[in-house]
Amino acid sequence: MKNRLSLARLGIQFAGFWLLWLIVQSLLNTPIERRLTGWPQEFALDAIKLIVWLGAAWWFIHRAGDQPLATGSREQWRPNWRFAAGYFVWGLVVVYLVGQAWLAHHGLRISPTFIPQYWGRYFLVVGVAEEFLFRGYFYNALRNRFSFGLANTIQALAFASMHIPRYLTTVPAMSPLAWITNLITVAMLGLLFGWLYERSHSLWPGIVVHMTWDILVTLLG
């Protein structure tokens, strides 16, 4: 039987990272958003996201040592071009978001708040960083202990809660309804990303769908 990472260890790692991200949001990201604009702001926020999230994922996997993950850390970066369900899910996401925007605005338009810098933050950076940490590590470790359904539910709820530091530091403050709606949506997306990872044994289907969701919501919202 494979060695498995203890639940206590995973819980401490998640809680520690949650607190770290809250500190980063409060002491770095929020001041950057207030004092910088344009590409300097974008590059700073992107660099912080990549360093903190990819660094944490790499460190957790490195520290796992001889306690292997359900899918190897190297194998999960290999594209699975034959995973037909990934193309189908991606198409459904595009149709859903475009259709939702069409109904909401009685046609398609670019959001007046969209700026070109968002292509970096919401398309190139977030999907890779968040998928590597949550599906590549946390879900991967949980899958060695639990059934797919339970492991996927735990990581999806954890993934949703990981957005709370951002919501806490958003100015102006978000309404309770916005909190609930966003957390439910993120949890549902976490379930989808976990399913894509489970079926494909690759991070890339989840990364592509994740990036597509984020950029279309930002572009057409």
C-alpha cells in the first residue's frame, strides 16, 4: 500500500496557506492595486500570484518526499490530447458564458471595465497557479485516501474558501448575496476541475477550462 499524507498535515498546510494568502492580499496586493495602475500593477500582481501559489505547490510536493500522490507530479503536466470530454466541457463553458452574456446584455459587448492587462491575470496566470496547487496537490493527495466523490468535494470546498481572503480585501465591500453567489459558483467550478483532473490525469484540461471561464467572465461581464 502506498504511503499517504496524513489529514492533519494536509489541514495544517491548507490553513497555513490560507493565512499566508490573506496576509499577501492585505499587505501586498491591496496596496499595489491602490498605488499602481496599468501594466506595472499587472506585472506586480501576476508575479506575486505565481511566486506564492506555484511556490507553495512545489514546496508541498517536494516535502511529500516518499509519500506519493495519486498521479505523479511530473505525469500530471503531460497533455492528454485524447481526452475528448475536455473538449466537450470547454465548448459547453464557452456556449454557456456567451449565451449568458447575450441574454444579460441583449447582445454581445466587451465589458466597459475590461482592460488589456486582464489577459495576463485572468487568462495566463490564475488557471495555471490555482490548478497546480488545488488539483495537482491537494486533490491529488486526498485522492490517495478517499473516494473520488469525497476527495473532490473536500478540495472544491477548500478551493472556494481560498477566495475569501480576496473577498475580505475587496473595496468597496461585497454584499452578503455576492459572497454566497460567488462561493457557490467557485465550489461548483472546483468540482468540475476536479472531475477533469480525475478523468484525464492531467492538469491541462482544468487549466484551459479555468482560464477560459475567468477571461470570458471578465471580458463579457
